[in-house]
Amino acid sequence: MKPAPFSYKKARSLDEAVALLAEKDARLLAGGQSLIATLNMRLSSPSLLIDINGLAGLDGISIKSGAVEIGCLTRHAQAERSDVIARHAPLIARAIPHIGHPAIRNRGTLGGSIAFADPAAELPACLLALDGEIDTMGPKGKRTIKAQDFFKGLFETALGPQDVLTAIRVPSANKDTRIGFAELARRHGDYAIVGLAASARRNGKGLADVRLAYFGVGNTPVRARKAEAALADGSIDAAVGALDLAPNDDVQATAATKKHLAGVLLRRVANQLLEAS
Ligand SMILES: Cc1cc2nc3c(=O)[nH]c(=O)nc-3n(C[C@H](O)[C@H](O)[C@H](O)COP(=O)(O)OP(=O)(O)OC[C@H]3O[C@@H](n4cnc5c(N)ncnc54)[C@H](O)[C@@H]3O)c2cc1C
């Protein structure tokens, strides 16, 4: 199938992109790896595509005030090869190879992945697990939104109709940072049936500040707070027993299967968090 007709404009500045978004049914085009598929299947039919790929200064990866800042146009492949991300944002480094396949990672952007907010995507869950932030630019200027306030519902975020997501930020890892990541997918590179991104702080032989963010089990990435508390108390069995997720059946698996797999992943990720702790 071919997309419905649309107009195309290449934005020459961030301000111009924001202004162009005022047009009814306008949509930003970043890597196109999700958007073009929805167009081709006629799941969406925007009147105008605003190409932001040429905008300078939106693809940087840097350390600022103890945080790793990643520009929205950073490609997954660029992040995958980044020493800064490997050293200072190891959870993101661990998750990215699970996103699609090399061709998709060559074009897809981190900003597009967060803005699209697919409930089975890796990066929204990583951002939630790391207590990250999202920077946006809109008609009223800049905003910074905490990850926990950003993901509102199925493919629904705190972005307004004229907002451009400009960067994401996560606290830089230090010697006490522990991270864990695992997902179950039918084939490597497929969207996960269930996945888990986690962070914690080493606390003696145990863990503190445990954050478990599941994906593929709800309309948004979901924290398992009771399991977090049980894991901080030192028991993996109790954490699995405390999992209070409520997934729905979907095309990949039944709710019961997803709940079972969530427990399997929790054991794997808990062991990663506790490794060399
Ligand atoms: C076969 C296949 C397998 C895939 N597997 C996975 C997977 O396993 N895990 C995964 O996470 N993803 C997967 N993806 C999707 C991929 O990660 C995309 O790169 C990502 O979801 C969207 O990024 P993009 O830059 O391509 O965004 P686009 O497709 O260009 O845009 C997606 C949406 O976000 C909006 N948008 C883009 N950038 C911004 C911005 N800066 N500000 C505001 N809105 C913006 C667009 O308007 C659009 O609505 C897969 C894609 C394909 C085709």
C-alpha cells in the first residue's frame, strides 16, 4: 500500500519546525522508521511532514552537570558506538542492540523512539528506570519533563501538538550504579513480548534506590514498585512474588504468559543488579 498524499517541508531551524507544526495534521519526520510504516499502512495520514533531519546541534552526546545529554536526532547506531554512553549511560548501551536491526538503528533516532512511545520499546523503559528527563521546545519556549510524567497512555505523551522533543538526559553512572536489562522476543530485533530495564545503587552487599521499568506489559512503561521494595530488602523470591503487573493479552502472548515471563526476567535482571555487588 502507498501513503495518502502529503506535503513535505524541510525545517531550517527549530523555531521553524515549531511554527510549521501549527498546521493541522502536521507531523515531524525524524528517522522515519516508525512513521513511514504507519503512513504506508495508512494508519496515519498527516497533511504535512516536517523533516527535522537537517537541523544542526540536535545529535550531540555530552556530559553536562553530572548527566548524560543525548540530542533527539542521535541515531541508535551512533549511540551504540558512543564511548560516552557506554561509560556513563550503560543501561542505554545495553538496551540499544535489542532495537530492531542494524538498518533500522542506522536511521532511527532516540528522540523519535521516545516521542513515539511504543509500549514495547526499550528506550522509554530505560528512561523511566534511570529517572531521566526530556527537553522539549514549543511555542511557549523550552520545557523539561520527568520521564515518570512523560508517558501518558498508549502512544500518548506529554508532548503538545507543537512540541519538538529536543534531548533526553539521564544521570551519569558512578561506581555504585548497578544496571540490568533483559527482554524476551520471538527473534532478536523484534519488539519485545516482555522486557525489563532496571537501575539501582550499590548499598554494601545489597541494593538501594531500585527502579524496575517493564515494557510490553501495559500502555506505557510500567514500574513494579512492590517488587522494587522487596528487592531492596534483599529477596529475589519475594520480589517475584510481589510483582503486581496487570498486562493484557496482545498479539504476542496472553496476559498469563506475560506475567510468567515478567517473573523470569526479574530473576535474570536481579542477578545482574547483584553481580559483584
Ligand atoms: C522492522 C522494525 C523493527 C523495529 N523494532 C524496534 C524495536 O525492537 N524496539 C524499538 O524501540 N523500536 C523498534 N523499531 C522502531 C525504531 O526504533 C524507530 O527508530 C523509532 O521508534 C522511531 O524513531 P524514528 O527516528 O525513526 O522516528 P520517526 O519514525 O521519524 O517518528 C516517529 C514518531 O515520533 C515523532 N517524532 C520523531 N522525532 C520527534 C521529535 N524530535 N519530537 C517530537 N516528535 C518526534 C514523529 O512525528 C512520529 O510521530 C522498529 C522499526 C522497524 C521498522
